[in-house]
Amino acid sequence: MSQRDLAVLGVIVVVAAACRPSPGPVVPRPAVRSGLEVLVTDSAHLVRGLRIGLVSNQSGVDRRGVSGVELLRAAGINLVALFSPEHGFLGVVAPGETVPSTVDSATGLPIYSLYGPTYGPTVPMLEGLDVVLIDLQDVGARYFSWLGTTVAVMRAAAAQGKRVIILDRPNPIGGAVQGNILDTAYASMVGRLAIPIRHGMTLGELARLARGDLGLGTDLTIVPVAGWLREWTFDRTGLPFLAPSPNLRDLEALFHYPGTCLFEGTALSVGRGTDFPFHQVGAPWLDTAAVLSRLRSAGLRGVVFEAVAFTPRNPGDDKYPGILLRGIRLHLTDPSRYDPVRTALTMLAVIHEIHPDRVGFVQRQFDRLAGGPGLRQALEAGKGPGEIERAWRPQLAAFMSRRREVLLYR
């Protein structure tokens, strides 16, 4: 691809210098570098001399843990405003809670909330900016709100003639694609595009898809991750793991999240208010012995289950605070073989079969997470995971074809 083609696509590709033919030691594979590090070390010319706004949070650091704000300012880049998504700039605001606009105590820069009265920057917020940088560590699941924030920024920036540059980061759970395709009639902040639950893409790739799918006229550039392969999970990158949400505290939680998050739309707890949110589900009435017996015979790969008891403390979702629950905890054994969506479908089907009147689908919430009513209706009709997944295959195949032109990594 020519340099002109790259400019048209708005993608900055970092190309390693060719090795000289003379003999010498084998050069090891370079460390994975986030888009933030690539920008500061190789591509600062993209923002030099311009007035910059930065959409980020606690995840926006380099491999040493140094924040993007500090790195950009040290590189002489003119940061004039900060923007915070859900959970706030420090990542400590509870899920769903409004994030207030504030001032960064270290720099005196304004921090405008993009999760409050507005989900996108207003005209006054963008006034005086030339470029908006977005540096957010996505989690690899459709439900997470970073894509919704990114789309809102892209839309507002396009309306004001501002350029958007995404500093890309790895998909922490790799490139597997699993789950159903969202019906755009159910688009929301927890499902913005017609993509699967586990989409296997990075935020930069999703932004490119959104530009086409939503007809956004955004002047968009992606600064890609250097040295990363799509199949690599976060533990192979050497980058520091920082919890993207107060309830996604470790990498294993991110692997379970595409599946167990569906239980948010039921009467079962997902372990909020405990030490293992999204690793477990439970309810006071759950017959764990019966559920475990059927789960262990279901042939699910990459995961094992155990019966547990837990008591949610200040769970935030109002599910069973202070009540001892009977639960099932998931333990990841092989990420390469694990399908969290198939696992959750099996759990939901088994629990519905054993407790048909207790699962308690919260129709609006479940359908929003599931990307439409089809999954809930199939489960209520007693359909099994295999039958449900077979119905998804044509749309998944179409998605895999549609996304090819926006992919940036092997």
C-alpha cells in the first residue's frame, strides 16, 4: 500500500527498518507499544503545534505506568483540555453513575465529563481545540461504553471540523469472535454497532467501522499498536494491566465478562459487591448441585465451575445486599479454547430449566445487553445453546466479511 493510500485511510503504520544483509545477532521481536507510546516516540508531528484535547482515564499509560497526560506534556504537546468517560478520569466512579466535570489538580486542565448530562463533547468543550486524542483501553466486549463515547466524540468533532486521533491499544482478550449480532434498533451506550458480543477488534478498528456504518464524516487517524498480533491476549503484551472498571479487576474477569454480563438482565447477581465480580453468579434460591451437574456434562471447554457462597456488600445493582447467596464460580483454564458467550448461554438455559419461574429476565435490560429480544425469547422457549448459536451463523459470517476492510492487525 502506498503512502498516499495510508493517508487516505487515516492510518499511521509504524514500519520497522529493514535489516542489513550483513551477518549479526538475531534481533528479538520488539516489545508491544501502545498507540500512546508510538505517538510520543515516532509520530509527535501529528499533533505538534496544535491545541489538543485528550479523552482518557487511568488506563492511558505507557508500559512503565506513566500517564498519557505526563508523557504528552513532557513531549511538548499542547494539552488544553481533558475528557473523561464512564467511571471518570481516575476510573473510580461506580458503573452507571454520573461523572462530574472537574479540574485536574496536577495540571489545572479542565476535565469535561462525557458521562453525565452529555455523552459527547459540546460546542463550548471543543472550542479552541484542533485535535481530539482518544486513548482508552477497551475490554473486547460489545457492552462496554468506550465505543459509545468514541462515536459521540467522532460525531461532535465532525460537526465542528475537528480531527480525531485514536491512540490504539490491544484487544485484551484477543481476536476470537463470539455471540450474536446487535440489532441496531437496540443500539445504546452498551451496544453501539451491529457487532457480536465478543468482536475480536481494537477500539481503533471499531472506530473505523463506525465511521462507515454510521456515515460519520470524521477526519479520523488511528495510531496503531506496534508489535501486537490479534491472537495475543493482554498477558503477552508486557503492558501493565489497570482495571478498566471498578468491577473488572483482573484479566480473567475480562474473559468472563462477554458471557456473565448477560446475567445483569436477570434476577441473578453477577457478584457485584464481592471480591469476584463477573467471575460468579448467584441467588438465594439457586440449586447449585443441580446446575453444576448439568454444566459439567455440557462439554464446555477452557473453563471449570465450582459451587460457592457469597454475600454482596453495597453491590450497586441492588441485588441481594447483605444476603448470603448460593453461587457458581467460573475458573478460566484455557483462554484459547474458552467461549464465554456459549458458557453463559448454557448456564442460562440450565438455570431456566431448573428454575423456570425464578430467572427473572428484566426484559428491557436483558434485551439491551443481548442486542435485541431474540436471545431472551429463545431461552424462554426452551431452546438449547446449540440451536441458538446456529441461528446466529449467517449474520456472523456477514460481519466477518464486512469488517475485513477496517482491520489493522494480523
